Amino acid sequence: MTIEIRVPQLPESVADATLVAWRKQPGETVSRDENLADLETDKVVLEVPAPSVGVLKELRVQAGATVKSGDLIAIFEEGAAAAAPAKATKPAAKEPSKGAAKEPAKDAAKLGPAARRVVEEHGVDPSTVAGSGRDGRVTKGDVEAHVAKQGAAPAAPVAAAAPAAAPPATPSGPRAEQRVPMTRLRQRIAERLVQAQRNAALLTTFNEVDLSAVGELRARHKDRFEKEHGVKLGFMSFFVKASIEALRKFPVMNAAVDGTDIIYHEYYDIGVAVSTDRGLVVPVLRDAQAMGFAQIEKRIADYGTRARAGGLALEELQGGTFTITNGGVFGSMLSTPIVNAPQSAILGMHKIQDRAVVVGGQVVVRPMMYLAVSYDHRIIDGREAVQFLVAIKDALEDPGRMLLGV
């Protein structure tokens, strides 16, 4: 039976998408739920799964095209898995049994777009890669680690699988130039950053924090914490907790401007910026005030893994009342982060570095970090921003206060 493959229903806030790459070509046998194509919106990458076992007969839209919900993009022939074109590519002696044919589909369904590209480039059998992502999903990092361990040599690249906005080959000549279109995500990032600069009165204030107490607490409990909760005790959970305590004291930092009104949020949805190959995304810790340290660390680790594999859901990127970004992981000593509109403030973390400081009249070496908070001066005064940053500093330099609520 012939089936029309159409663009899935896009989220309400997404008008259209770009068909980045076809993962199957006409004449190829496809298993049920195996990904046929990658659709990139300005926030996430979506997959188009096969409706059943069959053969992809015809492509109606080429890679790079802009599509909308319900658009016809391909013709699929159901129940044609044993068609001659599919057999011709494999020796008869190695043709899998009927029962075994389901396994590759299972593995393929657990591959995100980024992981699938690495699999195709290196000729890796996805069934041999252990997945560390959500529900056993195989991430790009899993495949790269498998390749490094096995010493697999890259296979010839598959032209059809190359993303539409992938950088071209190295140019020749001393003054060569290349024009490469932005990805949908990069376009959206550019749009939002310019919008934030244009519509808000942004200002940044700085402070520094001594992380000795946090470091000692982590060193004392990290092994037991990891054994109990199955996740490492990082610094980010301390910063999330400290931010929430400071936001409680200065609620305008957790507010948003809507016309001539100020919306005060009585909940704390904390966005945590994650850098990926496609650009910066900000998944949200929903109701972070109700989370413990272990819950925060697990959610952040899961978000980071799935963000790099292109596996975040749109709803996980929406909303947020306050954002934390950590440039320190890349070596940044100081920066002025841009507010993630329509939020009114963002906290910037930086590199931890041993520095000489004066404590009790004595010069000592302490692990110090510069903190920055950028804020919308339309509703937040400098006094509130400075006191907010001091409240975060105080909470981190005496982390016991966060547990006691003082």
C-alpha cells in the first residue's frame, strides 16, 4: 500500500522547518520507526519516522527546502521490505533473518541526528554502541567514544546525509571566501540577541566569590553522593540553589516586562545554557525550587547529553524565568552575558582560578570566580542587582545557609 509521508504537526510556536537531510534514499528498505529525514526548527531537530516496514519510493522535497506542517515530502510503499532493489545491495549469504531484521530498526530509533552522522561517517554498527542517553538513546559522545576505543577508520562520507548548512571543504588560494547559510537555530539565536539588545536597557554588574567552602563540601561528600544518586556532584547545583535563594529575596530579578506591566513569577524555572555544535540552547529546570541537589545534577546532565545529540523536546526549551550561563568551562575569566528575553536577568559564571586574596589581614590563596549579572534596567535598579549578586556570593561562601534557609 502506498503511503504519503508528510511533515509532522509542528509545535504551535513554530511556523515552519528546514528539511536538513534525507536519511534514506529512494529504493532503500526501511524498518518501522526508522528515521527518514531530519527537520530543523529554530529550536530543535525533529525526526520523521517510517510508518511501517517498507521501501522509500520517491522524494517530493529536496534537502535544504523549507516545509510546513502537513506538507507532502515523500512517497512510501508499505510492506515492500523484500523488494529487489534492497536485496541487490547485500550478499545473499549475509541477508539477515526475519527476526534479526528488527534489531537495526531498534538501534536506529535510538540514534539522534548528531549521533547518526558520526555512525555513518565511521561505518559503525549502532547495535554495538552502548547508549548513555535517556531511555538508552545513543548520543554523539557515545559513538565518538566507541570509535576512539575501537580505532575505527572513517568511512567515505555519505553525500545525502550531510547537513544543509555544513561547512564546505577547505578553500584553496590565499584569499578565498565562502558563503555558508546560517542554521535555523543560529538564525533564531541572532534574532533573539538583537531583540534583547534593542528592546531592553541592559546593564551588567560584577562581583567575585570564594569557592573554598563549596570545594571542601564537594570533596568531602562527592564519592558518597555519586554512590547514592548515580550522578557526580558538580558546581552547577550550588549555583542554581544560591540563585533561587537570592531570587526569593529580590523577586524583581525573577520578573518580566509585558508592555507597561511587570509580571512577578512566584515560581523558579531556571534555564541552564548548554553549548552544542548547532549553537547555544537553554533547557529549563521547571520548578527548580522543589528540586534537591541530586535532581538538579541529574536533570542538567540529561539535558546536556540530549542537547548535544539534538534530542531535546521543544517544551524543554520554552519558558524560564531566570538563566545561568557558564563561560568558565571554555576558560572565560570575565564576560557580560545577554539577557534571555523576555526574562530580566541572567547570571554569568566564569573560570575558577587560584588567586591571592586578603582574609583576616593575611594574604592567602583561594579558588576565586568572577560573577556577572546582566539585568534589564527598566525594572531593576542597580542597588537590587548588586544586592542580588552579593546574596549569591554569601550563599556560596557559606553553603550551609542554603540548607538552613538563613
